[in-house]
Amino acid sequence: MRKKFHTLFPDTPDNEVRHVYSPYRVCPVGAHIDHQHGHVTGFALDHGVDFLYVPTETGVINLFSTDFEGQVLFPLGAIPPKYDSWGRYIQAAIYTVSKKGEVKFGVQGLICGSLPVGGLSSSSAVLLCYIMALADVNDIPVDEHELIELAFRAEKEYIGLSLGKLDQSCEVLSKKDHLLYLDTKDDSYKLIPKPANMPDFDILIFYSGLTRTLINTGYNTRTDECKVAAFSLLAYEGLPYDAFTNTRLRDVDRKVYNKWKHRLPDALAKRATHFMTEYERVDHAVEAFTKGDIDMLGAIMFASGDSSIQQWESGCPEMISLFDAIKEAPGVYGGRFSGAGFKGCCVALSNPEYREEAIKYVTDAYIGKYPEMEGQYEVRVCKTADGVRRVS
């Protein structure tokens, strides 16, 4: 990556190049409930996004990517309309960092992701890198919680995605060999160490070969359906409720849901059912991890995956086939869609002793059904890792 950087910017001394890194993340259990202020879990992965950069005192943004074509080039004094491509993420970072301090100095650099895009929160990892770099060159102090908030606001307010704080929190707060347990209502969290009696496990990433952007899926619609469901259930019970935009399913007691769920339209009932059951699954998953019971943790992951398909109604034929193959693979403890699940990838916790057998079984089953995905489908083996950091 440094060789590529110096090819692009040959006049930059190597000792002046700065380097920040953000990992990708997976959520074992806690699918689609962070935006409803639910509990979630997460691991950071030992793969992620690297950003090599130097400050530009003229205030120019000048970026290249190893993953996407083209160049992003503009002065801070004349930021162009929002890019349709990867350039919009540096614009989002400028937007949000400007709320914390004055952004006078730009950056020129090269950004590189170590895994294919889709399902591991690569967009959040990219934003975190850009935000850290802009804060660095402009001497704007940012602590961990501010970094999470800035990245969250960049994606929600500028990119336009109705997300929660799982992605940013996991990529910032995680530690190797620990499970992050996060309450997205008040941002409190625990890092639970992997117990000594828990066997080693791989985190297998199975890429379907289908890329996606959440803006073009039903992701935002489903978050709105959750709010409508919560608003309706509170109204049926005669309980006070806030404005629609501030209403979440976390505000609804399980007894109220049980009493009035039959009044909800089918789609809203499914979204509410997913939240209520996934909320419970998260706490069961944390208990299983704390005890070192990886078999139980895996079973809960599979239940989460089933609910994402049946109640959240995400997935497509290819993704569902990939998930079904993972269920039958030797040595796999559990798995589910990673990310929103409309396209992208599936994640699995697997016994390293069965690594090759598991990969071969899933690959044969998936490519056998979708031979056109050969060459686009990929499998990667990952482990848990620490969160974001300044490398140099």
C-alpha cells in the first residue's frame, strides 16, 4: 500500500505519511435492533480499512482508493454536490467533523479495504478513518465516544441511512478475544472476555458475490415500520408516546406487545416480533458466551438468521441458499446474514479443525446452485481483533 501511495504522491517523504486503521465488524446476535435501541453484540475482525494520508495546508481533498476507480479531488472551500460514488464518504466526514471544530486543512491519501465490500460495515470503517484523519490534521480532539457519535451522524444525516450505533461502536470499542455487549439506548457497554473453557473458533465470511448499498434496499422502510409498530402498540394500550421520529420498539413492554400484536398489519407485526425475540436472543447469547457454551451461542445465531428471513424479510434467493448451506456445514456452530442481509455476505462461527471441510461444503452447495457466482463468491477466515487505532 505504501508503494502505491508513493506512486500516486511521489514528492511525499515516507516519514511524513500518517496511517489510521479501522477494523470491519460482525454482529453474532442483535440483527436489526440497534436502531430500535436494543441490546446488540459484536466482534471486530482482524481485517479492515487502512488510510495513508498527509495534510494539505491548501485545504484540498485529494483521494484514491485501491477498491474503487477514479479520484476524489476538491477544495474545502468549494465542496461539490454529494457524490454518487465512494467520494461521498469524505464529504460526510467533513460535514460531521465541522460540527466539532473548524476544518481548515484537507488530506491527500490512499484508502484500502482488505475484504470485499458488503455486510461487514465497511462504510462505517471508511468513515472512521476519514474522521480520525481530518480531526488529526486539524488538531480537533476526539475521544472514543465522540468518534462513534461523529461517524453515526455522518452516516445518518449525510449519507441518509436510518441506522443505529452498532457498527461504529463495535469498530471503536472492541477488543481481541472479547465480546462487545452494547445497549444502544444509553450507549453503555461491557467487554466480556472469552472464557478459558470456550474452544477456539474461526469467524468465516462467505461472500455471496452480490454487492449492495443499503440506500437502494428496503432497509430504511423497515426501520420506519418498526417505529409505526411501536407507535401503534403504545396507542392501543393508551400509553403516552413521543413524536413518531423518537418512538422505538424498546419503549414497548413485552406484555403490551403480546396483548396488541394481533391488531398490527402483517408487516408491522413481523417487524415487532423480530425485535422482541431478537432482544431476548441477545441476552441469551451473552449468557452462553460468558459460560463458554459456543454450541448454544451458535444455535442462537441460527435462530437470529431464521428470524431475519421470516420476520424481518431480508435476504434474496442467493443469500438464503448460502445461509442454508452454512446450517448444514460440518464444524459450524452457528451463522447468519452479516449486515442487512439483502445482499453481501453470511458470517459463521466455526471449529478451526473443520475449516477446510466447512468451506468446501458451503462452496460446493452454493456454486452448485449458482454457478454464475464463481469468481465473485469468496470465503475469508477471520479472528477477533482490537478496534480503531492510529498506526503511525
